Amino acid sequence: MEVVDWGLARTTGRRFAPGGPGTTPEEARAAVAELRALARYAVGPVRERTGLDAGDAPDAVIVDRGAWVDSNVDGFRIVLAPLLEKMATEQASVVTAFGSRITALQMGGVLAYLSGKVLGQFEAFTTTREGRLLLVAPNIVTAERHLDVEPRDFRLWVCLHEETHRAQFGGVPWLGGHLIAEIHDYLALADSSAGEVLRRFRHGLGAIGAAVRGDPDASLVDAVQSPEQREVFDRITALMSLLEGHADHVMDEVGPDIVPTVAIIRERFDQRRNEPGAVDGLARRLLGLDAKMRQYSDGRAFVTHVVDQVGLEGFNRVWTSPATLPSRDEILDAEAWCRRVAPDLLPA
């Protein structure tokens, strides 16, 4: 019996995903067509600005929230496979239909929440096809209305960010495999014994209580990690900060040339990131999403500093091998990374 009821996870995520914005069928079709065209247009500027060539881009896949849930259930199934196989072997006697449904409901609930937040993503974890660029049309339309920005400019701005992720994974052949290996290392360190599960459960309850009381540093993700896992998690966090910060840097660098209102969009978008409602803020802290928000700003500052100091040629040494990736400390101290990886390009 599988540890997760994948069908139930999919159904739960779809059932509780928030409804889309009020649009007419004509408005919806126009948004989909424009997003697909803008995603194609973004390929050239991103390739020119990053120096990364991911080859010809297949058309972006424009999805609703339910289809985004489906994609991420499939992704979880791939990424979590080693841990779930281990748990199924070690705890075969306690893996029950009830337990697999509880796990599925938890996963589906998280995906339902996130399905209303994500604007797009590059689908890197797949075994049946090449990675796809997904754009979540209802979330993009909702965000552009909430921010009161020019729709075409905002849609192109989002496409620049997501196309940068495609360039990263398509233009750096080892990157996807390295990220999956890091995640699998993290999962392999999980202690699934009954005593350790109980300990993590108690720590998790403590984190929930702290988050409810308003502790900005309370995180359910941090609470249930072992010290060994935290070391791997720090490497994954540094890599995600690099990827997200690089995409943010590119969208803002390219933006002034082809997105006339980019300054307004950035100002309002950052304000939206930093001002969630009370309930939304609680959920973000518990899921570790506040840390993800910091990945964008920390990563963007890192990339901007490195490019300013050693140019695009020096920055692109980051893609040479896993050894040239920044550590979590270097994300916050870009000069240290420059001295380690590109000292010959530093100004005298």
C-alpha cells in the first residue's frame, strides 16, 4: 500500500483551490492567447541578458488552478519517491489506508492554498516529458487587477521571470539532477522511527503555537528538521535563493527596455509580497513561505552585486559546477563568493 493516496491528494487540492477571478469567456481566451504569445517573446531577451541558451522553447502551458495542482502532485510523487519507498518498507505494518488518506489530505490542503498564490513555474520534476513552463492564468489576472497595473506589461514581466527559470534548467545541463539529488539527500536523512516522528510532531505543535502568537521566526518546516537535514536544507535554500534572485534580477534588468511600467510593477508587487493578511501571514510562516519571500530579495541582491563587481561573465561562473554555487552565507555576502570564484575579475 502506498504511503500517500495520490488520487485523493489531487482531488482534495482541486476541490479546495480558490475560485478564479470573474472573467467573461472572451476575456479568458484573450488572456490565454496573450500569455502564450508573451512567453514566446520573452525567450530572446532572456537568452541575450543571461547568456544561457536553453534551445527553442515549446509553447508555455497556460493552466488553471486545478491543472497546477495536478502538475505538482505528479512532481511530489517523483521527488518524494525515495522517502516514501523507505517508509513503506520500514513501516509496512502501520501503513494503512487511513494513514495514506490523512497524508493525502494534508498534501492536497497545502497545494490548494498555494494554487491561489503561484503565478507560474518551470516544471522541472518529470519523468514522462521535458520540463514545461506553466503560467497560472487566473492568478496572473487576479494579481494584475489587485495591483492595478497595465495587464500586458505585468504578464510580460511574469513571463520574463519564468522564462529565466527555463533558461537556468535548460541551459545548465547538470542543474536539475543536482537539485533532485540534494532533495533526495535531505529526505534520506529523515528518521521515520515512531519515536522520532513523535518528537517532530511535538516540535511541530510548538511551531504552530508560536506562529499563532505572532512569532515571525516560527516555521513548521524548521521545527521538524534534524540537524543533519538542516545542513542540506541550507544548501537547497542557497540554490533556490540564487535561482529566484537571478530570475528577479533578469526581469527587472530586461524590463525597462520592453516593459514600460516595470518600476511601478516592481514597487507594487514587492509591497504585496510584504503585506499579507493576518491569516495568510500565519499560513506563510508555518509553511516556510516567508523564508521563500526572503529568497527573492536576498538572491536578487546577491546577483546584482556580483554582476556589478565581476560582470555577466564572472556571474555565469556560478553555473560551472555544484562547487561554484553560493553557500547560504555567501548569498548574504556576495563579495565572499566573488573572492572565491572570480577573484581575477574583481576591480583593483
